[in-house]
Amino acid sequence: MSVRIVFNAFSGTEAYYSVRPTGLQSLPTFPEQEWKPALRTLIVGAGRIGMHLIGYLSSSDENQLTVIEKKGERCKDVSDKYDAIILNEDGSKLDILKKADASQADLLLAATDDDRVNLVTTRAAKKEFGIPRVIAVANSPKNKIRLMQAGADVVICPVDLALRDFENVLSKDHSITLMYRSAENLRVAEAVIPLNASLIGKKIHEIQLPEKCRVGLVCRDNGFVFPEPELELKSGDKVLLLGDAPSVARTVELLRSSESA
């Protein structure tokens, strides 16, 4: 007699074995599934930014979320929508972070609307609880350096991101900022060589670039070429630049300058 049994509810694996009247029947074996521990993530702040982060992280079973939020209505909103441990408390206080088992967290996100709270939380996360990775939100650009000094591994500034988008829109025909890291003042941008550029036909080594800017790649004819010293620039080339922000800006102007400029 043959009987079908589903052994693994997660993989949906089906197995068949024969039932005999006498003797012991050994069940089929299955390869062990790799088990990964959940990433223990602590989020302080469930405001406009924190709520988006909670929604994104809670969509994966790999994350075990604990949320600390002072406002009761926001806590209720989180509990109605997402699977998370929620503390209606002030996340900048040491006893509350201890209550949330901060010392066991793999990642802390300081995402309140108040940079002072983010600063205190970041400092405590690193110095008091030794959390391996801390990401902090700087609501004001002037607080980015302070958050880095407090121990944040990554600082995200929504104002900087918005300004970069505006810059890309306003300079659509000139250059596009692909990446900007405020801590290092590092900018990666793409500039298009116009039809009347004075540098057309010149080789890379003939161009006097600012000291803190380099050509990383040249995109041409649906492909790309590496910027060898003998490479000649052509109209329509998309030149990838990297360096500090002021030097990249000067190089964009240089690449786009015309004979009549």
C-alpha cells in the first residue's frame, strides 16, 4: 500500500513510502534548510520617515522589529499595520533602550523628527550598548557632522536628497548627480559633451582637470570605454566624473564649455 504524506509544509515537498505489515519503516530524509537568525532591528521614531522604514523592513521575515515612539497615536498606527514590538516611550532615554534590549540589537535606526533626540539616541546606541550598526536621520544638514561624531555609521539627510533631485531637474541638460556623500563631500556625476564643446577631439591627457576630480568612465554608442590617456572625446559622450563636489562642478563646466564661451 502506498500513502502520500506532505512532510515539509514550508517547501511543499511531497514524499511517498510503502507501508508494510511488519518491521520498522524508516521515513525518507530531506536536505536540511539553511536557517538564518533574524536581524534584530531597533527603530526609534515612527514619524514620516520612521513609518516608511518600518513598512519596508517588516515586509521581510529576516527582520525582527522593535519600535520606540513617544506619541500614542503613532504607536497605534504601527500596531494596526505591521508586525513589531512597540514601546510607547522616549527612545533617547537609557532605561527605555535597555528595556528594548538595545544591547542585543544588530541595527538601530534613529529616525525621529528631532535631531536632538537622534543625536542622544545615536551616542547611547554606540557608547552604552555597542550596537554594531547605527543609521541616523539628520533633519537639518547642519547636524550631519554632529551625528557622525556621535557614532552614526551612516547619516541620511532628506534635505540633501531633495536638493540633489532638484539639481538634477534644473540641470537636466548639463549633468546628473548619481551619488553624493556629504561626510566626504564626494560627488559622482554624469556630464554630456555638447555638439559645440571646445574639448571635442581632445585626448583625456590633454584636459587640465581639477586636482580632486577624475574621469571614471565614458559612455558612447550604447556602450562604454575606459578613460585611457589617448581616448578622444566626442560630442554626445556621457562622461562619468568623481571627486569633491566643487571640483566636479568645475569639470562639468569645462567639459561643456564652447569655443564662443
